Amino acid sequence: MKIIQWVAGLILSFSLLVIIFITSFQVAMYSDFDWYQRTYERYHVLADLDMEMEDVMYVTREMMAYLIGEREDLFVTTKIGGEAKNFFGYQDRFHMFEVKELFLGGLEIRSIATDIFLVSLLVLILTRVDYKKVIPRSLWISMGMIGLAGIALFLIFMFDFSHAFVVFHEIFFDNDLWLFDPATSYMIRMLPEGLFYDMIMRVLLIFGIGLVVLLAASIFFHKLTWNKNQQAIITSTDKTT
């Protein structure tokens, strides 16, 4: 029974971390559109596009709506150089379709992880698990492993982001249509490599904060239940004597 409880506890912990990790992407990408504006200003995107910030932000919102499934296509007309033009070309639309599939696939993985989390929790309840022992320690083991992986990713991206960026695309895409020519693609001018670096760091920061909060909560829960048990032991000893 204890083996089942520990396995269920570890599965519950890892599924919870998967939920937090994927949610970190969604929060980083969708919680603050002012972040995009500040980033565009940092990388002087307007000059490269010959567009007004209002129009760039309109394109950004439509693109992000597409990626999360709230828009069916990427035929977005806006003003470029004072003329009404379709912002996304064929290659842009093809690649962003693949990115959309990848992102929606991540959200589906989060849904599956949520189901696994609930099933694991049910197993722990039915087996009358010792919550103060199994759940905090399972979380600590899982967070230790995921935390090390997160630190490794942070170091890889920080020291050689360009190479890591290329490797990422080679792993997840089976074509070279993610290689854009700035002379013909407005989208790549709007999304310089620095923006992706900043976004990854933003995701890792949010994920790190989530891990810290979870760690603090698990330690608090563990100490709280431990103190209650100690008090119960002391009370029982006093009655005996």
C-alpha cells in the first residue's frame, strides 16, 4: 500500500508541475499585452516595420488570438507605410499554423495532466494516505528534479540562446519554413530574436515563482501538521504521567 501511495504522490506532484509549467507559458504570453509594446520599443520594431504602435499592437492581439484558437485564420489587414496591406504572408501563416498546433497541444497536455492529478489525488484519498508525509516529500522530490532541469534550461538559453533557438525549431518542426527573410516577412521584423529570449526568461521567472510558492506552501503544511502531532504527543504524555 505504501508503494502505491508514494507512486501516486510522485505522479500527482509531477502532473502538478506540468500544469504550472504550461500555465506559466500562457500567463507570460497573454496576461500583459503592454509587455509586447515595451519590448517592441526596446528593439525598435516600429522603425523596421514603418508602422504605428497602435497598428502593431492590433496585429499582435490578432496573432495571439489565433494561437490560442480564438481566430480561424491569419489574414490580418493593417496599415504599413501608410497603405493597407495583409501583414502575414504565406510562409508566416504556414509557420504560425504549426506554432498554433504546438501551443494547443501544450494546453491539451495540461488538460491530461489535470486529469492525472485528480486521479492520483483520488487514489491517495482512497488509500488513506499520510498527507503530511507523502505529499510534501513527493513535491520536494519532484521540484528538486524539475528545478534542476529549469536551471539547466536557464543557463543554456542565457549563454547561447541563438543555438538553443535553432535546436528547438529543428526538434519541433520538420521543415525549414521557420527561417524567414526580413526583406519579405513583416512578421519576423515584428518578432526579433531578442523578443523570444525575453519571453523565455519571462516564462522561466513565472515558473520559478510558482515553484517557490508551492515549496513554501508545502513546508508550511508540513510544519503545521508536524507541530500538531508534537502537541498531541506532549498532551498524551502528560495524561499518562
